[in-house]
Amino acid sequence: MALMALLVSITGTALAASNAISFNTANLSINGKRIVDKGDVLESSAGAELPSIIRYTDSNGSATHYVSVRFLAEALGMDVSWRGSNSTIDVEAEGDAALYTMAPDNAGVIFDNGELEEITPLTSNSGKVILKETNQSDDPFESTLNPKEEDGDYISITVTNSGKYPLEFDLGRQLPSTNVTNPSAVPAGQSATRTIKINTWESIESKPVYFKVGNAEYITRSMDFTVEVRQFSK
């Protein structure tokens, strides 16, 4: 089955008017790189010709352009599949493309029946700085944290990305046999903070808070970021 789903670039009215549709009438560029020239056609997996761009002009004369979900997603390095059981187009990203779709935190995630929870990020100039590190290499930075209960139940980790590409920021717990984490993204040139609330202290030493900051999966390149970990009471 050829996937011919369409992605709306500008919201418009439903396709209703006659003689209002034209094909292959525009160029398409991604980050300045031309991937479609005006007049180009695409080819389905079965060898059929498909329009590269569909232009719909509504009754007010406003134009909306549509492109193939598969073509655009694959041009951005994403995998696309059709799930016929519930008529769903699945788009899965890898590398930087995955980071562009990630949230900056995972507030609401609970670890080990509520022993730890990630909450809405809190920033504080008070409390105790328990770790501060700068990384200017192609290796990720990872660490476990061993906070003291008297210093407060909240731990905020702030990553400042001074590089040109997004970073993956994994946060969770280190267990005896594996690390259980949830990923988030730190956009290029920006900072992101994630906050953990410790509800039960008994297992912190045996199952410490763990985090890792680095490139997206399958990517190796130099990074430039700082990490500051601050513990405090609310």
C-alpha cells in the first residue's frame, strides 16, 4: 500500500472547491538545502508517480501547500510506517531529529512506587551546589548523585548547551543491573533544568539518582556544555 498521507503546512478550509488544486508548483528546501524542485514528481514504493507538492487555493484565493508525510519525514531522517489496524501513520525519529521532538523535561514521572518523582523544573540560587562540570569533548558526561538528607529533598540539574546542536539529557536512577532513565532535549544555545523530589531516603545510597548528557544516539561530535547540580529545600 503506497503511503500518500499529506501534511498541512498552513491551516486552511477543507478541500471542497473544484478546479482549485494544482501539483508540483513549488520548490522545497530544508535548512537551505533544496530537496524538491518545482515540477519534480515523487515515486511510490510500487513505482507509481506521485505529486511532490499539492497546492490548494480556497474560495478566498489563499493557497495552502501539502507534502507527503513519508517524503518529508524521511528527508529529516525519520522512519515512517503505516499501521493498518487503526489507520495510523507512525513516524519515528533518530539522532538529532528525535531530539527536536522531545520535551525539555519529564515532569510527572514517578520512580520506584513514589520513592522519587520528577516535578516541574525548579530553579534556585539557594541551597548547595553538589556538582559543577564543563564538557568540551565528544564523550558524554554521566554521574550518580549522593546527596545528604539534611541538604533538602529537591535536586535540580541544569544543563547549558553552548554548542550548535541539541543534546540528549537522560535522568533517572541507577539500579544494581541497569539504569532506568527518561530522556529529554537541551536545544542548541539554550539551558534546560530538570528537578527530582526525593520522597524516600532509605534507598538513595543503593539506588542513586543518575543522569547522562551527550549527543543523540548514533552521533559522535564535539560538544560544549556545562552541568550544575543544586540541592535545596523548597
